[in-house]
Amino acid sequence: MIPQDLCGLITNVQRFSIHDGPGIRTTVFLKGCPLRCFWCHNPETWRFKREVQLFPDRCIGCGACLERCPQGAHVQVDGQRQFRRELCQACGRCVETCYAECLVMAGRWWTPEELLQELLRDREFYQQSGGGITLSGGEPLMQQRFSLRVLQLCKGEGLHTAIETSAFGRWRELEELLPWLDLIMLDIKLMDEGEHRAATGVSNRRILANAQRLGQAPAPLIVRTPVIPTVNDTPEAIGAIALFIRDWPSLRGYELMPFHRLAEGKFRSLGLTYRASSLVAPTKETMEALARSAREAGVAQVKAG
């Protein structure tokens, strides 16, 4: 059952982050995302519900999960443990008894006030480093009311606030967040609608329309592109994005982020197929060449890697 009021569903509150905005930050990973990027680094944030992740390599064979699960989702067949995910109701009883962390619960409900107290634990580090808090995911717009309240509370405490977003949502809801944000980090993956739909499962029309508006908004904006082999790792693809963003008044930089396969285990833990298993991370030379394409298209501040 979903708690009432403004509770948010979060997979992780990651302290001492250094890649999600300036300084030392705490990054909050919210659950729920409308995109299905096949290379996603955080597939546990896709679905807006609690779900159990299974990491079989950690299993010590104690059998406690078989006894605790009221739905019979954990069974033993021919001496092998199996997880019947279709029976799981994410009650968490198996997770509570799994000391080896073979079973992990993805998703915990927080109130904005509870989360604020957690975020304030590192206020001193934010102040010393010029850091703050970043809402990520998933997609924070999927939990817009919760995100808005958290940002308001953080600004009330004088914290620097940032958001990582695909901008796939209603402009009105995105606009409501702007007065409470010190930085927006916007993902733009592709300009071609058909290619975007094939790679992410959704059209990019709404994303690009909202991106245009963000480019004119007062909040500083960093555009980021995950560089994915076979998807957008060409000078043409990156150059097209650079042409789109180069004249935006709010643009403070363009970041190219190389693909990696570190999320493969997460996909398997959720019973999902990892379609990026055959891809190889782009070389440093490739990333530098793509950065040159963006600069030649007119974007001055480009960071690769």
C-alpha cells in the first residue's frame, strides 16, 4: 500500500557523490521512469513500486527465504533455489532474513521531512566544497509533488539544489520546480525521433520542447549525453545535439558520458534482459573526437569522460 501525503519512493540516498553536480553532494535516486533505455545504469529505478532484487552469487544456501515468504515465491527445484518473481508481492520478509544480501529491496518510502534530516547530515561538507543535493532517478518528474517539497525544504535550509532529468513530463510540472533549483542537468540522447524511440521506448518530442524552454529559463543548465555505441557515438549524432543547444542563454556546458556495463548485474537481479551486453565502452580517442564535433558545432564548454 502506498503511504499517504507526500511520501516519495527512493532506491538510494547516496552520500559523498562527486559526479552529480558541483562539490560534494548527496544524490537521491527516485523510483519511476517513463524511458526504457536499454543501457540504463539504474534499472532498479524504472518501476514505481517496491521490488526485490536477487543476486544469486551472494547466496549462502541457508534457506531462510523459503521459510519466510508467505507467497511461496522462493522455492527449491532439484536442489536449486528459484525465485518466482511473478508471485512476489515485495512484502520484504525474505529480505529481512537474508543476511548475505542475496535479496535486496529496491525502494523505500520517505517523507520529505525524513529525507531532509538525512540530507542535512552532510551540510558541513556541502558548505566546504560548494556542494549540495541532487534529485536523480529514475525521473524526478515522476514524483513531482514529492520532488517539489524536498527542494523547497532544502532551499529553506540554504542548500544548493540540482536535478538530473530527461525532461519527459508536463512543462507545467517542470516549471514549478525551477524557482527552487540552482542547477539543471538535462539528458539529451538523440535528435532523431525514430532513433530515440527505438533506443528509449518513447518519442523525444516532449523532451526537446521542454529542453528549448529550459534553455531560455534563468536556472543554469548543463546538457549531458550518454555516449552509447550503435546509438549515438558518431560525430553526426553529437553534432546535431550541439547545434540544437549552442545558443541557449542558460547553457553552462555540455558533457559527454561514456557507456559502461556496470549495470549488467542489476538487470539480472530484476529478471530483466541486458541488451547492452555486447557493447564496448568508447575509447578515449572516440570521446575526444565527439567532443571536437560538439565544439565545431558551436558549443564552447564541452567535457568528455
